[in-house]
Amino acid sequence: MARVKGAMMTRKRRNKTLKMAKGYWGAKSKHFKMANEQVMKSLTYAYKGRRLKKRDFRQLWITRISAACKINGMNYSTFMHGLKMANVQINRKMLAEMAINDTVAFTALCELAKKA
């Protein structure tokens, strides 16, 4: 019985890593050991970045809503509290979109929040 070595699968695995490392600077795209380290680090950054993106966008939406609220003479926290009291359930993404593109509707929401 012939002895089976893992050459083919090893080469496949290494080529997959080197393909992911394409475009990296210097030896990080050529040498498997350095490429593997960088790819593992990059995948970690990508995982972390996908979580940070959610945080960053929420922060952006709140900033936009806050700026639009100040134009209408109230601050963010009283606006959100007023909406909650008036049973208006619109998420921050849509509120930020309204603040930019539909100022008339946002002003109406501010009036509603003031009454509540």
C-alpha cells in the first residue's frame, strides 16, 4: 500500500491563504508564514469592524437627530422621551433620514413630542 502524504491539501490550504493576502505589502503577500499571520489578524479586524460599524452608525444617527431637534428648539433626550410618551415607534435610522430629507415631517414629530 502506498504511503499518502498531504502535499496536495497542504498546497491548497497555503494557496487559499496566499490568495487572501494578495495586495499586502512586501513579504506578507509572498511568504506563507507571514501571510498567514497577517490574514489571521485581518480577519480579526474584519470581525471587530462589523460590530463597530453598528455602533458608529447609531452614533451618527443620534447626532443628526440631535442637530435637527436643536433647530426645532428642543434637545435629543426630551424629543425621544416625548416620542415614547406619544407612542410613536420610529427607529433612529428613519428619524435621521427624516431629519435630513423630510424636515416638514420631522418638525411635526417635534411638535408631537412637545405636546406629549
